[in-house]
Amino acid sequence: DRDVTGVQTCALPISDIRVNENVVAGANGVPTLYTSFGTAHLRPESVAAYQLGMRGEVSKRLTVDIATFYNHYTDRHTQEPGVPFLEADPPPEHLVIPTITRSNISGETHGIEAFAQLKPTHFWMVSAGYSLFEIHLHAAAVSQDFDTASESEGSTPRHAYQLRSQINLPHRLEFDSAAYYTGALVEPQLPAYTRVDVRLGWQVNTHLETSVGIQNLLDPRHYEFGSGSFINATQISRNEYGTLAWRF
């Protein structure tokens, strides 16, 4: 049934879940409620995953680990707009703007991960890593969800690097350092960043160890992910720390 405004007054079909996300003051004082509905008998998201890798000891000082992967996704969920309707329970009467969960996205992810560890001398170890990760998602022609696919594609950095050094110094001292590069995020729009950590440790004896360090040495603070519906992102700040450990 419809009222004189042309807005549907009957409820949506039975659904698995309902989430009331936001309410605003609408026209003529009628509240407008934005609501997400599940779908009865919704097809589950499916993935077929393929991996191929190699691990080897090039020499007594150098080891290498390389892996590639390809994942194919079907029936990924979208949030499709539904027909607005009036609802009287609970009062006051309000206008519901629905979105309905459907299975309208397919696509693939693929990439490569590489890691190498080198021991130039008996007191020094260096390791390096790299990862490439790409996401390609395609909404079905019938889909009216223009955000989910693009947001998912931009939610993970395409490139990431790491370089670590561990040095055993005289007098039971240890100096460790690490640099990490993470590529930019498209959605949400976050710039690339480089993080550098350093640590100086002292093995006092076989039981007692102490250390001091700094994390995020180059940058006073930065974001690593964006805010969402249920997440409020905070910046990662520079961190100085000290530890004292007793082992028995």
C-alpha cells in the first residue's frame, strides 16, 4: 500500500538483521531513519585461493623466501538502496531510508611477498621484505552500490617495504634498527609513510636484560587507517620506552 505522498507504507520482506544507523530531522518534522537490512537466504561470500612459493638457502649466510598468490572472489556483499517507507512502530511515525544487503560484487586480489635474510658477519644480521598487493573488484550491472568496490580497492596499500638490522656489540650490548615503508591509501585518502624504530639493549647477565628504544623516530604522529562507521581512527605517535626483564 502507498499513502498520498507516494511513499511505501508496508515493511520490507523478512530479513536476517536490521541496523538503524542514523536519524535526522526530515521534511515537515517527520524523522528520517537510515537503516541497513540483511537479506534472508543471502548467498555467502566465496573465494578460491591459489598460492605458489619458494624458500631456499642460497648460502650459509643468505636465505630467501618468495610467495605469490591469486584469490578469486564471488558473491561479495553490497549495500543496495531500497524503497523508502513510513513506519509507525516505534513512535513517532518516521520515514525509513533502507539499504539492503545483496551479493553483487566479484573480483580478484593478487600479489607477491618476498623476504631475504643476510648474515654478513657473525655479529650482524640484516633482513629485508617487500609485498605487492592489488585488488580488482567489479560490481554487477544491476548494482546501485557505487562505493563498496572502490572503497575495498583503496583500503590496502599497494606497496610495503621493510628493512631490519640486528647487531651484537661488545660488552653484551645489542643495537637493533628497523625501517618500514607503507604506501598510500586511496580510500580513505591517507599518504604513504615511513616508520623507523631503534632499540639499544644490554644483557646484564644470564637472567637480567634491560633496553631502551624509540618507535616512529622520524615522524611525531601519523594515521595508519581511516575512520569508519564503527571505528574512530587515532594517530600513531612517537613512542619512547624502556624495559627491564628478569628470566628464571
